[in-house]
Amino acid sequence: MTMAWRCGLGLWLGLSLCASPAWAAKKKAAPATMESRVARPGSYVWQPERSPSGAVLVVVSLPEQRAHIYRGGKRIGLTTVSTGSAGRDTPAGHFEILQKRVIHHSNLYDDAPMPFMQRLTWDGIALHAGAVPGYPASHGCIRLPRKLAEQLYAITEVGTRVIVADEFEYAEVTHPGNAAPVDAVTGAYIFPDAPPPPPPAQPPSQRVTVMGDGRIVLGEAGDAASTPASPNPATSPRGTSPTSAGYQPFSTPAIDPAKQLPPPTRP
């Protein structure tokens, strides 16, 4: 067997083994998540078909520099953002959209353009399209990629809830997932470890006291002051008595039932 023939046979066997699925099964790629697709500054994912209807909720995570957009309790969008720089921090908390304008210019910062503006506070904090460099760089507003800002603007309305979370405010939702962590209508936590809501307030229980003169006195249970005390002869003014104070005297029955004899029995 010549050297050339041996090399050819070895090459053929090697290629056969590599091509065989039993020896070299193809590695399946892991499905891409929204987080993996939103890594570069200015990137975003927009999938409104995942939940065509329902109340809209926006959760802005300051540590992540991302905004999670939910509709009907499902995440339909994830985008990078740029929030307030040091000294001009974006405030964390629970907000509602107060005003919307497609074309708006800042009243505070040199008439700067703020396309697709959605106001969160009356002192200048808003969602709007702007530069998203990958770090906090705004004067306090939440900048969005322009196309995403336009798409978000189209599905929100005045009153839409916006949660801005950091390690101090709404810390539990700084890394939300595909399911909305806050109810878009009530604003209550809905994630699995959420604290239970406080029990509804119960009306105070009342005690009804029927006085000897037929008067009915209402008071809270355990409230000794709600029941008039019996007059104290030592402190009552002269000339007053329980009867004159409105209390009826107690009269013993003419025949004491305890002393009645049983009727005689017939033989």
C-alpha cells in the first residue's frame, strides 16, 4: 500500500467520522433572550405582538440603564436608556404620565429638543427621544432611542404608570423579567415574593347599653367612658337622687319565685 493511498484512506475516514451525526451532533444555539439582544448602547427590542392589548406599564431600572415595557402583564419591549448624570439624577419612584407632546422643547435647557416627550413631573422630568451613549448623561430625563420612543409614545396615554427603580426605591423591580412586577392598573406589587396587601379597615365594634329609663347609649366596645356611671351620693349635689337623675328604682317582685312552694300533688 503506497503512502499516497494510505493518506487518502485516512482522510476519507476522518471526513466520514466528522460528517456522521452519531459522532458529531450539531450544537443547538441557545434561544436569544431580550437581555442578550439589548447589550449595545442605543439597542432595543420591540415585540408588540406578544401582547396586543391591555394596560401599559413602563419600568425604568437605573442600575441597568434599561426600560422594560409591559402590556397586559407581558413584556413587549426592552431598551437601553440614558438617565440623569451625577448631580442631576433621575428621581426614583412611582409616576404617571402627566402630558404628551410629539414636538417639545425644553423650557430649562436652551430650548433643547425633546421629541415624543412624555412628562413625569412638572419640574422637568420626562421620557423622550435622545442620545443614549450607554451611561447616565441627561439632565434628569430618561432618554430613549428615537424609534423606540416613537413606538412607546403610540401605545401610552396620560395616566400610564411609570416605575423608576433603584437600590432604594422599588429595589425589588430593578431587574424585572418577562412578567410585569407591578400591576399596571393599581400599582400594587404582583411578583411572587410581594408582601401581602394590608387587611381592609374594619369599622369599630359598638356596644349598645340600655339604661334603666329606656335610653339607648352607643359606644365602642371596651370604652368605659361611653356608659354613664351611677351617681355617687357623696359627690352628687344636694337634693338629687338616683330617681331624680333619671334612673328608675328597682322594685322587688311581690312574690319571690325562689320561696314559692311547689303545688301539692294529688294522691
